[in-house]
Amino acid sequence: MNYTSNEVLQYVKEEDVKFIRLAFTDVFGNQKNVSVMPSELERVFRYGIAIDASAIAGFGDVAHSDLFLHPDPSTLTVLPWRPEHGKVIRMFCSVSCPDGSQFVSDTRGILIKAIETAKKEGCSFNFGAEMEFYLFRLDENGNPTNIPYDNAGYMDVAPFDRGENVRREICLTLEQMGILPESSHHEEGPGQNEIDFRYSDALTAADNAVTFRSVVQTIAARNGLFADFSAKPLADAPGNGLHINVSVDGGKHEQLMPKVIAGILDKVSEFTLFLNPTEGSYARLGNNKAPRYVSWSNENRSQLIRIPAAVGEYRRAELRSPDAAANPYLAFALLIYAGLYGIKNDLPLPEPANLNLYAADKTTLAYFRTLPAGLSDAVNAAELSVFVSECLPAEVIKAYCKRK
């Protein structure tokens, strides 16, 4: 719902709201928040609320530690798992410096800038996320184990699939928050699950992805479980992917998708660090339908980009390399910029790779470029990339490169 600040103030008064969570993410996409009482909200809308940036990953040091959160009233949502009386609501925030300028490492702001850049070029991008996660049991002290909640397989049903009721609760909670899941099912790994969303504009899709992780972790905990979104939770089982579906609307400009795909293929190795930001990310790539080679094809799940079977408005490209540890704001921003690069330079789409790359011989595979083989390779590619340096602030790049 696109509330204004005055409408939010009225809502808080009429709907018995007792706490307002002001949410943002660190540079790696982990959600943070500070809560305020209703009596403080008008002041927060006017001036923002101060936070200590030195305690937030990638945000700064003690010498430059003051930042301000400014809630976006259009992102108001009720947290359904909180009490019905004395409601708790949440709004996402922008982050500013004391002088009022945008904080450079505010990744939500980085995505907004990318959206505005695309708009100036007459383009709008839509995204849909397919995010995988594992459900693990807790030990007697309530700490996570690596014991899966079940041993079911792909799209199995109860009683083998024990996560069915948990996914149902997650989907109903998301629906109450105005987020519409498209489908849900058990994935290939033991205790692994997937919930897919309908496509939406880039900012809404990224906000929804961050909200999704928070909802899943909350509902899992309520059921005595731990939700793990890391790239490779189990060494001998499939990793957690964040498959990203992207489409572009160029108004009078038709046939832009081939150029968008060409742009992504051209630049993806340079920004893989931000799609696959951990050591475990590279243990996932090249295994269990996670791609290793820079290629595309129709429907083929061994490819980096596949064009799913769909028609009309549902026609899209699916990028299969990102994992669930990625920051969706940065991932979507970089995909927008790569798509625009392809459009501006009129890049031709390479020939499709209509073969199973997992079964191909070494001679065939030698014709394909590969994604970075490990985190160090990904860091080196990002550090040397002019494209990345033009798309992201140096502070964000530095924060990710430190992970090497």
C-alpha cells in the first residue's frame, strides 16, 4: 500500500499500533532494525533517527559513526506474528549522512539509483525471486544443528515432506503482509524448501526478498527449527540458490531482452562476487544444477541463463548462478546496469548452448567461459572491473573484497 507519512501516522493512531520497526540492511543484505514508539514517529519522519554506523557491517568506523534512518511510508506492513492488540508495523528506510546526503553504502539506495538510471533510458525492469532454504533441527539448548528436518526429495509430499505445514504458514504470513507467493514445494536436498514469488518492480522485489528471509527465519523458529539460507549448508547435498527472473519493458523499444541477456553474459563474471559472496558459494557452483559456465539456452537447467517455457507477459530470463546469501538490492542493481550495457552497446546475443553442460566432454567445455572458481578469483575480477567500479561505490566494493 502506498501510504504517505500522514496516512501512516493516522494508521498508527487508529489501528492500535504500539511499536514501529524501522528496517534497513547492512552492506551484505542482512536485515537490521530499530524500534520506536508511536509518540516518536512524527519526529522520525521529519528528522530521521540516528544509528551507530560503526556497529553495522560495511557501514563505517568509529570516526564516522553517525547515520540517520528515514522511513519509507509506502513500505508499511503489519508483522502478523506479533500481538493483534498493540500491533507492530515495519517500514524500510533510506540511510543518510548527518548533512542529509545519501549514505553511499545504503544498498537499497543503490538499487533506487539504478532504477532511476534505467528510467532515463526509457526502460523498466521487473524481477521475480526463487529462493531456497534448509530447515534444520535444534539441539536441546535451542542451537542450530546440521540435522535436516526431513529426508524428502524434490516435490515430495507428506508424510515424507515434513516442511509442508511450515511452508504453508510462511505463505499465509507473507500473504497477510501483501506479498503473493506463486508456488512452494520441497526441494532436492533433505530438509530443503523453495518458495517462488510473482514478478514485480525491482525495488518491491528486493524488499520482498529481504522480508521473505525474515519471515522464514521467524516462522521456522516458532516451529522449533532453524532456517539456513547459506549457499552450501551440507557438503553432500544441493546448495541454496537465489534464481532471479528478469524482464524488461522498453515501451516503444521492442526486442530488448536479447540485448539484456547479452549484457548480463558479458559482465556477469565481473560482478559474480556480489551474486555469490561467500566461500560456500563456490562449492555450490558447478554442482546439482548450479551453473559453472557462461552460457544460455531455452529451458535448459544446466545453463547460466535459461529462458523458461512461458508466453506473453510471463516471458523472462532466469539467472541461475546467484545464491541465497546475496544482497538482493545489489544483485538487482547490477543486473539492471548489465542489461542497460547490453542495450546501449547493441550487443548481439551469442548462440544458445543447446546441450547438457554437466554431461559434456572437456573438448566441448573448453569453448565456454567459466564463472570465477572461488572467492579469491571473484574478488580479483571485481577489483579489476571498470564496469563494477562505475556501478557501485568504492566503499561497497571494498567491503566485499575484504572477504578474501
